[in-house]
Amino acid sequence: MISAVFLLVAAAGCLYLLCAAAAAEFPKSVPPPTTSSPAVTILKPLRGAEPRLFENLSSFCAQDYSAPVQIICGVQDRRDAAIGAVERLRASFPGADLQLVVDETPHGANLKVANLINMARHARHGCIILADSDIGVGPRYLAQVTAALAASRVGAVTCLYHGVAAAGFWSRLSALAIDAHFLPNVLVGIRTGLATPCFGSTIALTRERLAEIGGFEAFADRLADDYAIGDAVRAKGLRVETPNMLVAHSCSESSFTNLWRHELRWARTIRSVDPAGYAGSLVTHPLAWALIAAAAGAPAFGTGIGALAIASRIVLLRAIRRNFGLAAPPYWLLPIRDLLSSAIFVWSFCGRNLTWRGRSYHLRANGRLIAD
């Protein structure tokens, strides 16, 4: 009986992966209106000299954009190694309106939001765009984001992203989690109306809209600050638009411990904002359930569905690669990636503690952080 249940869940998971492969493209959307380009302030909260930091920051300086662009990089420690990348950026782009803010003022448990609060005081323009330090973009990024923001009933804009390995084997596993799990799941969620994403990869909104939702100060203790910002915008009766573009997320995990802690934080973040939906995502792990069924008394069927699960994941990843123009992934890592994702999924229900940027936190049931 137990093996039959796991076989049923695994079979349903294979079907889900194949359906996700069919849906693995940008949703149909109305082209944004042609408008004049607004002046933009980009906020880049930094901490540490992570891999590809200079390259990612450079992509924001090399924009094909006609209006003024102010870029504010913020750190909370004058000894932060990220400052070196900012100084190198200044030398490489002498004409850029680039500002470094060093401010140790604390604001709640979420250090990234505290950094944003300190930087926002120096913003000069009416369009505010924040993007995580590990994000790289194409030259038309600002033009596409601001055009989407100008559409009717749009209160904010966010961007989907794909993974780029930046630090060896473990970062390749991390990038594979984004491309083979996260990205297709979000696309399915958007198409079915079950997902209302807002990601730290990009959040663009006007200065007035930010003030309406309480400024960054309103999210100073929230773990899922990006999701909470999107939720606050939607509470005003406005949409969070997702334009038809991908940005690149640089994966910098250099060890199993770093990977596990990072992905466990992600998992518990998602669990905190959508407990029912997260629990329902068990169907997205068919390989693990098939292997459990094989061990529980159905070796032939379990092994067969396990092979089908791997094949279905390959079909899905090939569809993602083809439709979004991504580089060929390491397909041989897929079984390892799937089983690791399943282990993190299960362990994410075992407690509310997490590690973020070297600090330990406890996550309350309401999604608020408490620093240990």
C-alpha cells in the first residue's frame, strides 16, 4: 500500500514535468506602450566580494538607455571587500553616475533591507529599481523594465532569472536548481494563476509607490522582503508585471554546506509565504518518490518510474534551454540535483532556523526574522 502511494505520486510528478515542458515559455502578454524613458535610480545592496560581482555590476553600467541613470552601491561596513569592485567600476566607467554609500545604521533583522533603507535616502530620480548583487543583465534591461512599469495598472515590475555557475561543481548544482526546478515551476504558476511572483532579481517601482507601501522600512524584519513588497503593491489593486526577459543569477556556492544553507533558506522562505502551495510542490520530486517506492516493495515499477522521472526532467530542461536560449546544462547532474532538491524539500519542514550571509536567524510563523 505504501509503495503504491509513492508510485502514484511519482507518476503524477512525471506528468507534471512533461506539462511544465509544454508550458516552458514566456506567457503571452500585451506589448508595453511606447513612452519616454524616465530617469532611473538603481539600488545595489552589496556584501562581500562574491564571484562575478564586477561583471554583474558592469552590466548595469553598460545600458542602452537614453535617460539619466544613477547607480547607488551600498555596504554596511567600510572594510567590506565589495568596495574594491565598486572602485574598479568607477575606473572602468568614468562617465557613470555611480555612488558608494557606506552606512552602518541598523534597521531591523533583515540586513539587506537595512542597506536599502540607507541607500534610498540618496536616490535622486522618480523611478527606483533594486536588484540583488548577483544579478547580471543585458543592455536593453532598463528600457524593457521601465516600459513594463509604464503599462496601465502596473505598480511594480519584477524579472524571472536563470542560473549561471560561478564557482565550480557546487555552483553548477545551484544553477541547475534554478533552471530545472525554480524557473519552470514559476512559469507554470504564472500560467495557472497560482503564483504571484516578485523577486529580488529586479523590483522596479516609482518613488511615490514605494512611499505608499511604507517605504523599505515596512519590510525591515521580513525574510521574504521581495515577495512582501509585491504583496503590498497588489494590495493597492495594482499588478506586479513580469516582462518577457530573463536576467542572470550568478551562483557562487563553493561547498556543499554553502549550497545546503542557501537552498534551505530559499525553501523555508517559500514555505513561509505560501505553506499550502509549497506542500503541494511535493509532486515536483518524482525521482525520490519512485526510489522510495522501489525500496518499499515495488522495485520493478519504482525503478521504471524513476527512469521516466529522469527522462521527463531532461525533456523539461531541454525545453527551457531551447525556448530561452540558454547554454547546454550538465544533464548528467540531474539525478543528483533532483535527489538533493527532494532532501531540502523534506528538511525544510523540520524547523524554522536558517543561515543567511553567515548570520543565524529564527523564522517566525508570520514570516518575520529574529536574529539569534
